[in-house]
Amino acid sequence: MKGLTEEQKKKVEDLLSQMTLEEKIGQMNQESPSIVGGFDVPFEELIEMMTDGRISKEEFGQIMSNATQDFHEEDIKKGLVGSLMVQDPVKVNELQKIAVEESRLGIPLIFGLDVIHGFRSVYPIAIAEAGTFDTDLMERTARMAAKESRAAGVAWHFAPMLDVARDARWGRVSEGPGEDPCLGSQFARAKIRGLQNDHSATENYVAACLKHYVGYGACESGRDYNTVSMAMHVFYNNYLKPFQAAVDEGAQTVMAAFNDLNGVPCTVNRFLLRDILKDSMGFPGFVVSDANAIRECVVHGIAEDHMDAGVQAVNAGMDMDMGTEIYVKNLKTAVENGTVSMDVIDEAVRRILSVKMWLGLFDHPYVTEEAMKRYETLPKEHTDLAREAAEKSIVLLKNEDGLLPLKKDTKIALVGALADNREEIIGAWAMSWQEKDCVTILEGMKSTFENVKYFPCGGPEGDIDMNDILKAEDYGDVIVAVMGELVSMSGEASSRSNITLPGRQKELIEMLMHTGKPVILVLMNGRPLALEWENNYVPVIVEAWHLGIQMGNAVARVLSGDVNPEGRLSSSFPAVTGQCPVYYNHPNTGRPASRSKFTSRYLDAPFDSLYPFGYGLSYTTYTYSDLTVKEEGDALDISVKVTNAGDRDGRETVQFYMQDVAASLVRPVKELKGFEKVSLAAGETKEIRFSLKKADMGFYDNERNYHLEDGLFRIYAGGSSRDCLMQEIRLSF
Ligand code: NOJ
């Protein structure tokens, strides 16, 4: 990873020495365009009114069309803004010109945005893409997103989201790489490489922002923004790991999480921001708050007023304020009265200027005319990548009697309102996509199969159309039913207390099953769903998530067998909601679940997940044999033979797990240590080797001491976290 040259470092110091206190604090201020005019209530209230139905979307649109946006031009001119959230390149240039040509020191703005799973080309949501276990793909989609956004002037992505998440009720499970810290760390590294490492031109890279630092994924009962309490060894061994990996890979910025961790909101958490992130991990970049989070410290009850919140935040190591103006309004007084030192301010500004310098913004502050036009039509290379990512993310959960793949001339009755909707394939947090680039499932199916007819029948909202069901019954040899969640049902502020299929969709599936025609259930959703009933009764289930602009083609190509499914689950699926949180790498109890009464189980629900982490079927089958584990110096040499025992070529995800059988702290029953994607032709066998460094077999205690403890270990290799071969080995470190 490229760092700053000595000359660039000197330029940062020179600038710093010329800046007034106001200008320094200005760099620490991030603004979004504010909406002004036309309405009598604050903008936030207006959004609430639309969300709770007091006004319709159309009415909201009308009100907004009479309003204007304030882009803070005057403040930019005075050097009181360091960053803005804007995505229109023309506006970017306009505002940048003010910063560069009209402010006293000409320091460029950094434009940031939530580019979570693609910019113009939208890829699968992260929970889905992580399930490809394909780090090369993860890197390529990030690189493409960086290029597309930088061509619009957005040089800073509020991504990757790295929250380990084990409770599927939390809507934000969709945004991150799932429940496992090892997969999460690989995802983190791949994303940082993709976003940040191509320095062949300034337009090819952006600054990443690791979020949400940290522990947000463990919000109590999966309710968004809720409190987080956990033992520190759980924190260090799980929730912190992907962040550590991304910092090691060179991440430029970090966003603090909304939640409190063991009583202290991350926004003002000196231990997390200074001691761990900046001092211990050596993170060189800057930390930004989450939106309005500094103000929310008053509501949390950790600060008395805005001044108090701002002082606590900056002293804790929070370098940039997102959206509250608390820094610009209070920090000057705080420095003058001595509650914040000049060193603290200088440190924050030095970090911010260094990232701007690293991004090349001082030399290339503007978007060129050519770049603005570059993606007016998406190049084939971009749509191909979107399709590849979508195809590889699809997880075949069940395929009774080998009903899939379908022949191209099968008469297919395609059912479900979601099948013919452009917005619903995109997934939470996507802003810059265009309708013309989206391929719906209906379109994908029609261009892949010869005989497809569409009967909406119903969807996540609204009623069931019985007439449509009768027509579907008459027409199809099979029914492909596209069911799931609306995009708005996952993502931020979208927790659900019941994660079965929403609305009347289960009833609808029951009615479709009564037709006697085979039903193929294709799921579009942003979180693991509780699918006990569907798994019991529906013969085929395909998990297709929200896959982005190429979703329709990807689904059709998997259903037809043009593509052999290879996606895996990055998060366990519960049978019923009451099992949440359910995750494969749980610690053992003294009474593991069994049939007997006094064990750790439910009376009315299974203990195990319905579909475990790492699980996913294919149109071929893979068998494992000959697992061997040998000590080779400072590593374990693990090898296993994997055979494609079916008659189709495929790609298998070979997974390696371990268990520390007895240790000074209770350890997980299994923990992923590595994986490899392997292409296997029909009938082919390959020996797959994995070198597990002994140094990576330890764990952190509550004081963050790392332990490597002698004793018995179990090593597993297999095609999912549940289905593995096992060998024991005794080790002395
Ligand atoms: C709130 C979200 O928590 C965060 O993920 C996002 O980046 C910011 N808002 C900015 O939109």
C-alpha cells in the first residue's frame, strides 16, 4: 500500500502551520446538503411523516420539489467545511472550485458517500457476496466501484461494513460479511485492496471507511441502535478481528458506531478510538462519527449538552463530525477554555489532510468532463462483473429429486410481485444505480427460457390474487415463485421481530403447492429468514438475496443450469426466529443440547440452525476423504481429498475449521481458519492443502493477552461448518 512521500508529509505540516484554529476545526466538519424552504416542519420530521404514513411518497416528492438545497457554499469559502456528502459530479466540481479557489488556503474537500455494494453497477449485498468465499471477486467489485464513484467525484466510500452479525433480526446483517470473523477478515482485506490499491491513476482508487467501529452487530436482541454488552474476550476474538485485518491492509478511515459498548458510546470511547485503534493497532488515518452521533451522546445520557459531547468526542479521538456542526460551533471555545488541547486538534487535522493528500486531491481536485461521461452507458465489462458476482452469490438451499436445473423449454409459471420489480433487486444502500441497467427476474427468465408466463399472484405486501393462481396452475409445468422481503425490510433501521416470510407469502406458497405443480421457491431477501415450514414442504429453495443490477440474468442462468450454483451461507439460517442469535461458532455449555431434558435447548424449537454457515448445494456432489494433519515447523500442514462425484463441473468451497478442545477460556465448538475455492471437473479428485500457522491457533483473553495453549486440537475439513471430516492432534507451542 502506497503511503505519503516525505514531500507530501511536509506539505501537510506546512499547511497545518498556516491554519487558523477556525480553519482547523473546519476540516473536522462534514456537512450534507441541507434542505431549506417550503415546509413548516423540520426536514427530519418530514421524513418521519412519510415513513409513518402521515403523508404519501408523492406528497413528500411534491414538497421536496418546492424546496432548495443548501450546499454550505459560504462556509466552504470561509474554510469551515472539510467534507461533504454529494454524488453529482457537476455539483462536486462547483463546490470544489469554491474550496480550492476561494478559500484562503485552497484545501480541497473530500466527498464521501455510502457506496456499499457498488456505485453505478450495483453488486450483491455484502452478506451475499461474502458467501461466494471468493476474495478475488470481492476485490474486483470493490475496484470497479472505486472507479465508477471516483469518476463522479466521490473519493471516499463509507465501506466496507465489517460488523460481525449473528442475530438475523437486525436489518443491517444485509450490509456486512456475516457471522464469522475469519471470513469477515478476508472480506475486509479484499475490499481494502480493491478500493485503495490501484494507484495507476488518481481516478482508480478511493479511501475506504471501516464501519461501524465497533460491536454494532451485537446490538441487543437485534434491534437497531440498541445497547451492546459483551465479555471482552468475545469482543477481541470476534467483533474486532475484521477491523484489525482491514487496518493491517492499510485502510485510510474508520467510522465509529452508534452503539455503546459496555456502557460507553463508541463515539466518545477513548479506549476504543485511542487506546485500541490508534495506539495499539497503529491506525494512521482519521475517524469520522456516524451521522448525528455526537449529538446523540446527549440522548445516550453520556453528555450534558452539545459542548460536552463535542469535547468528549474529540478528546476520545473522533477526528471528524458527521452532520451535527457541534465541532464548528463549540471546539474553538473548548480550546480557548482549555478543555481540548491544541495538540488534539492538530492531530485530527493532520490525519484528515494526510488522507486528502494520499487521495491526490490537492493535485487532482476536479472531475474531468471525460470522466463524467465515461459511464453514461455501462461498459460490458461492468455488467459482466455484476452478473458474475450475482451468479456466484446464489445459494441452493434445497433441491428435492433434482428438480433443478430446468430444461429451457419447460413451461414456467413465474409468480410473485418481486419478480417484476427493478427497485427490489438492488438491496439496501444503493444510490447511484439507473433503472435502464437493471434486469428483473421476469426479464432474465424470458431471455433464458422459451416458455415463461408471468402471474404476479402477490408479494411481501398486499393481497393474494386467486385468479392469478388458477392461471399459473393452468399454464405451468412448474411454478417458480419469487418471494421474500422488500428492500426496505433490511438495512438501517429495519429490524424485524419475526423473520419468517412477511405478509401473506406463506399462504400464497401453500396455495401454489395445492395446485400439485412442483414449486421452486426463489428467495429475494436481505437477511437469513426462518424457513422451517418452507424447508419441510417446498421441494426446491434457492436463496437469491438482493443481487443487484444483473439479478434477473443470474437467477435464470442458475435455474437453467447454465451456471452451477456455488454460493454458500455467510450466516446461519434459523429454523424459527426464537433461535436468534444462532451461529455455528458458539461456545459450548456444560450441557450441550440433546434429547434429554436438562440440556441447553428449547422445548419448542431445534437447537441447531436450519442451514448452517458455509452451507450450499450444487448440481453436482462433492465427497471428502483422507484428511491428514501434520506438524511442519511453525504450521500445521492439512490436506484433504475432494472429489466431484457427480456429472457436472463445479466449484466447491473447501472449508477448514479447528477447535481448541480444552483451554483457559471456553472456546467455540468450531472456528473457521481458512478456505479455498476449487474448480473440479465431473469425476475429478484434487488434494487440497492448507497451511495453518500455529501462531494463528490462539485466542485473546479479557485483557487482550494472546494465548497459545498446549493441548488437544480438532481439525476439520469439509463443505460446510456442519459437514466435515475431523482429525485430532496434540500440540505443544
Ligand atoms: C448512518 C449509517 O449508520 C452509516 O452506515 C452511514 O454511512 C451514515 N449514516 C452516512 O450515510
